[in-house]
Amino acid sequence: MTVGFEGSYLGASDKISPLAIMECKICWTPYDPADGDDTRQVLPGTPFLALPEDWSCPGCSAPKAQFLVREDPGAESARLAAQMAEATRRLVSDFAEVFHSKMRDVPLVNHALHVEAVGFVPHEEGFLGVLVAPWFMNLILLPKEGRPALRAGEKEVLRFASGDYEFLHNARPETGPYLACSLFSPMSDFTSQLQAVEVARAVMTELFKAENRAETDRAAEIRASREAEIAGVDLEDGEEATALQPTRRALLTGGLSGGAEA
């Protein structure tokens, strides 16, 4: 049986991360996973929760149960990771339902593909990544709680290291509010899920490269080409997919998609 600990979180071991620095409440001796414990030959990098059950404080021999949390550098990242996993799970579930209920028999659907969330990372605005589906590939921002949401279909320009990108606001029953920037639609030029995922990962890499900004910041050119490029693809309930300018899409994907243009 795992011995608990006192102090923060009422001894709940699932509330602390492997980076948690613990402290003996009797003599205030710390246990830092980065240092380990020479007195018991515990190697550096050993989390507090991985210590032997009979491990005791090297300062006063108090048992593990007498330790409390002094600081936990990994708690926030763990919390964000859990939130992001749940948010992307809901996103995938929502669009998988759209596929099965409304898109399965639509001719533009590529049945070699399935719905998958790729490369999502915490972003100052929420969680950002790429959603691959059998009928589109979009940059998706799942906004943090409290971020103002516009009406469905309204546009917002977001700035990244590589340039400015136009997103559409929308919402789904399970996902809630989200912002989407179309990369590809339809998806007929993708031959496999692996290929689509590779392109999605390439997008997430190139998006944050500042050296791409000079090639993408052509506001006038983008505006001039947008009218000719916008493809009114009905994703669901009239949601419109707004195409990226071709040079920008090619830049982000590194040509991995072949001729896949909206």
C-alpha cells in the first residue's frame, strides 16, 4: 500500500508531478528529485512517489508520510496537459460524430483518412494544433476559458511568428467555441492518414518560425487572391472553410502534400 504524505493536496499522490520538491515537516529537510538521496543511494531524477516505501528523511528519519509539498514546478504543466487532452478528445469526438452522421456519403470525403488531433500545444490564447478530417485539414485554436467568442462565421486575425492568419469563429456542442483556419479542403490528394499527419506536424513546426514571416506577410496579395481562392465547402451546418493563400500553405507544409490545394 502506498504511503501518503501530509500538507498540500491532503496526501493525494495524483496531485503532484514527478518534479515536486517535498519537505520534511519535522526538520524541514527537502527532497529534490533532481538531486536524489545519497544516504539511501537514490539516483538523481527519482520522483518522491517512486522512493522505496521504507525510505525516511535523511535529516531526522521521519517517514515519507511526514513530508509535505514545498514546490512543484511540474504541477502547472501537468494540469495544462490534462486539460489539453480532454479538450482535444472532445474536439475529435465532435467531428467524428459529424463524419458518421452527415459526411460519410459525401463525394468529397477521403475515406483513407479519419479524424485526428495533431500537434496540439498550449498557446497563450488556449490550445493550438491541427485537426485532420476526411474532408478538411484546419489549424484549430481551442480558446482558453474567458476568451471572448465572436459569432459563428465571424473572422479574426491571429499573429504567429511566421505571419498573420485569418481564423473563423465557430462552436460545436461538445467542443464548445473554437477558431479554425483552413489549410486544405477537400483532402483528395492525401493518400494515407500518415501523410496527412506528417503535413499537419510540418504546419505546426513552420508556423512558429520567424524566418517565414517575410514570405507570408503579403497582406495586399492575400486580400487580392482571397476572393478567387475561397472555396465554399460546407463542413457542417453552413460552416465555411477559408483557404490560405497558396504560397503560405506551401510554405507551412513544405510541399509535403503534393498538389493538395483547396
